[in-house]
Amino acid sequence: MQEAVIDAVRIAAAHEGVAEMVITLRHTNGGCSEVALDHLASDALMQSCAAARPEDLCGHSWSKVREALGASWNRFQELAAP
Amino acid sequence: MYDLVIKNGSVVDGTGLPAFRADVAVKAGRIAKIGRIEDAAHRTIDASGKMVAPGFIDPHTHFDAQLLWDGAAKPALAHGITTIVPGNCSLSLAPLKEKHRMKLVGMFNQIEEMPYKAFAEGVEWNWQTFDEYLARIQQGLAINVAPLVGHSLLRLWVMEEASMQRTATPAELQQMQDLLRQCLRAGAIGLSTSFVDMDETLQPVPSRYADMDELRALASVLGEFGRILQVVPEFYDADLNIARVDQLAELSLAYGIPTTFSPLFVNADNAAAVARVMARVDAQFARGARVWPQVQTRPIDISFSFAVPSLLFIRLPSWYRIMRLGSHDEIVAAFSDLARRPALLAEAEPMQGLWSQLILRQVNTPANQPLVGKTLAEIAEMRGTTALEAMIELSLEEDLDAHFLATDMGHNDDPAVSALLAHPRVHIGASDGGAHILSFSTYGDTGYLLGHFVRETRAMGLEAAVKKITADTAAIWGIQERGQLQPGYVADIAVFDAATIDRGPEYYVQDVPGDGSRYVRDVVGMHSVIVGGEIAWSQQAGYAAAACGQILPGPAA
């Protein structure tokens, strides 16, 4: 099954004054969208893709980005869970 | 006899028309006359060589908490800002039930970096309703406040924990509408909401659980009063941003309200995307909608320390591995290992241009305090080493708590930013004044506009720039009788030297309750700031004791 993949990666300045990783996803219809990741999500993505450098992320599935975002955003939920 | 006469200045009246030589007389808090004034006055300001302009209006701030212990919203007033709009991004401090106070403090901590301790020691929680909060901040108010009410607060009040779980029922919608009417009657200038913000557990703030039916219901109430809707869209994605522009246009046309969204950033990477967003804004204005993008003037800086793995190092595998892997002691050990040092330096060498320009912004040891504010290139020269080695050594000397600043890393394309700021359908704002206090200074955007974009790069004329931050802002937000120097208008006035007006360097100051600190910038080139006809700040005497700030509601219902 075709799916969206990571097409490009750049480091950008987030408005809150830290560096963020901006992933460009290329969708199956040729369209592109961007997703910004904080350092925890970036780290999770680099690990899950076994990437040594940001460029190594290109070609990986968008689902890896989703999982990485979840790893960052939900990091407090495990602590809050009963 | 006049109360105050400002003599011999060049009047930039906020209309955008050319500056002209005239005196400005003030009586009973209002501008009485503009022209040649020979009558006596209780006080006189000699504005020879200075510009005399309406007080600036900052439409995007988060001074909600600071106003509880600082009625001047320092240093905003000193920068010439005579009116602030707090309560942006779905977050205000009222209406708020007692049981939800800590939840809100958590949101302010996450989003605005306002420390918990500041609330604990600086805030006497003696309000719940919006009018009680306004009565609280009116005490000792030295700056005008046009407060928004936050959508997340309305949801929290009506729906409580369910506000962070689901959409509202029809009955809850009705209650929110009634509550919003109460807040608008009490003095709220409009409603703020957010599609992106998260709370302290990184879960969406209550406003993000609302659907369009809820926004329509609340916008209909805004329409009853002719008040504004402020929104934080998905500003990082052009397609989503455009979709929000369309939604705001729908609300603006359906209910006859102005809307504004912020922020909108532009740099070399996203210029095409921003052009698409602006094309949509233009198209919606052409249909008669009012959807004002807010653009900040200052570039975005990045700060970091070795203690937290900054993504600036992600292109350096060895560096990033050290910073993300280890405990504090492991990081210290890795960078202290001189045998590893050559390989680390070689890996980072291609980014030498960045390292040299980094500014040392914060240290703890007295020995290194004199180096604060210097670039790593300067420090390296002083120490007889390289910028990279200086960065490592300083980090080790400070037990990894040396903070470095990379300036102008985003929103940094001057021609593109200039073009946006000058665009007739761009609203200058998005300063975030009072927020991000532990990361950077959000003060001085007006000085940067007049210093960098007017004087240094000549991207805008002075009169046009002043109009943008005075009369235009007042018109967009429905702020009456302010934003221009006209007889009969309230005497909110900024007297400044156009040859020197600017923002000063950023520095760290400990003036937040609970022994808290924040980054600030002083003003350069401001002579006097008058609020309601009284001198509220002067270069000579600093902040005045008089508290002449007012709560400014929007248009009458």
C-alpha cells in the first residue's frame, strides 16, 4: 500500500525560541505537508528510523512521524495513568 | 490653563499623513489643541527634535498575571505602549472557578512560561468572574488594558473536566453564550481561541475541543456587541492556515465581526506558503470579510544549553548522541574527555559560522559574568582559543548551565518581513508581550519597528509605521478615541527621538514574584510616555506614581 513518506528535513526556529525539526511529507497524490517536531519527538523519530543524520529520515513512512509525535505529546500521560 | 503642553515637537498624528511641527495641549486627560500654543500649563515637555505620536497599542500580549503585581506591565509602558490587549490564545484569568485555578496556572506555565511560584507568591486569588478580575487589575493600573476573554476559560467554567474531552451540548452552548455576554458587558474587548495550544501535560487546551457550531454560537454573541475574535491557527502549515482564514471569513461575514489570527512568520523556507496565505486573506477581504493576520517585527532567536539537547546539534551525530543519551554527569564526562575533543571539533567545524556568532546570554559563576553579552568569537579571541572550544569550556565551567543565543534564526528575511509589515491587510502585533519570559524578551517590538525597519533599512516611512501600531490597531480592535492625536481624543502620547528609538539589548532580571527571573529589553530613545494625560514614564524620572490606566471595552452593544 502506498503511503506518505518523509521527503525532506530541515531545522528551523520555533516561535518559542528553540530549534525544531520540520519534516516535509510527500503524499501519494504528490502533495506535500509539513510537520514540526520538538526535540523529544525528533529523537524518537531518529531512533525509530535508525537515522544517524536528519537526511537519513527521508523515505521513511509518515507513520513513524505520527508515532514520534505521540511519544512526545503523551510523555506525561504515562505518569498520570493510574 | 492646560494641564500639560508638549512643545516644539514634530507631530506624527497616527493618520499616516506627514509629520508637522506643532505643540500639543492636554486638559482633563484629553487632547485639547494641536497647533501653536502660547497658553500656560501646569507642566511642559520640551519635545524639540522629538516626534510626538499617539501611544502605541500592543494587540497580542499575555500580561494577564503580571498586571496583578505590576500595573505598568513593565517594561511595555516604557517602550511607548499605552494600551495592551491581554487574554490572547484562549487564555485569560477569568472567568475562573476556584477549583480550576491550578489547572489554569499549569496552562500559563506551559504556554507563557510563567512560573508556578510567581502565582503562589504574586497573586492573591480574589476573583472568579470577569468583572471581578477587571476590578482587581484596575487597582494601580498605569497602562490601558483592552482585555480579551479566553475561550478555554468559558469552556472550563461551563463544562469543567468535560471541556477537555468533547464538544459542547446545546445547553452548554447556551450557557457559554450567556457567560460570554456577561464578560463582554463587563468590559471584554472580544474573545480569543486557539487551535494549537497545549496544557502542561501536553494535551489540547479546552478551546481545541470545540467544533465550528460552538464557534458560530460564540461569534454570534460577538456580533451582538460588534467585538473581535482572536485566533491562533495552525500557523506552521499553509493549507491548514488557509482553511482557518476561510473559517474566520465565514464568521466575520455571518456575524459582522472583525477577526484576527496570529502569528504569521516568514523566512526563506516558507515565503511561497506565506504568499498563498496572504492571497487568501486578500481574497476574503475582497468579499467583505475582516481577517487580519498579525505579524511580529522581531526575528526569532534560538537559545540552548548543553543540559538540554537542542536540535541545532542534530546534524552532528556525535554531539547529539552525547547530549541526548546521557545523564548530566555523562555529558560532562564526554565533553571533558580531551581524547575525544579533536573528533568532536572536526565534526562541528562545518558549522563554524554559527558557533562564532553565538552570544553567551546567561551564566552562574561570577568569573564568567563579564563575558555575558559577548559572542563566542569575541570570547575565543580573549581566551586564545576557538569559538567551538570556548562553547565547550564555558559549558563545563558552568556545569552545563551556560546559555547561548543564536540570533535571527527565524522570521529573519528582512525584505520578506518588511513587505508583510507594510502590507495594507497585515496588522502589526503578535509580540506575545509577557509570555516566554524564561526564553527571550518579548518587549521592544515597536522600537525594533521604528529603529530597524524605519530608520536603518528604510523599509517603511515613520508615519506609516506609527499608523500601523496606533490608529490601525485601534480601528481593527474597536478601541475608541485613542490611536490618533486629535482634539478630543484621550491623551495617550509617546514622545521619542526618531534618530535613536530602538530596543535595547536583552538581559536577565530577577523581578518576578517568587524570586523569579525573566528576559527583558529596555527602550532606547523614548523621552516621555503619557497615559490619560498624565506622564506615566519619562527617561528622566522612570515610572511615575500616577496610575491613569483604564480598562478599555470595545464598541458599545
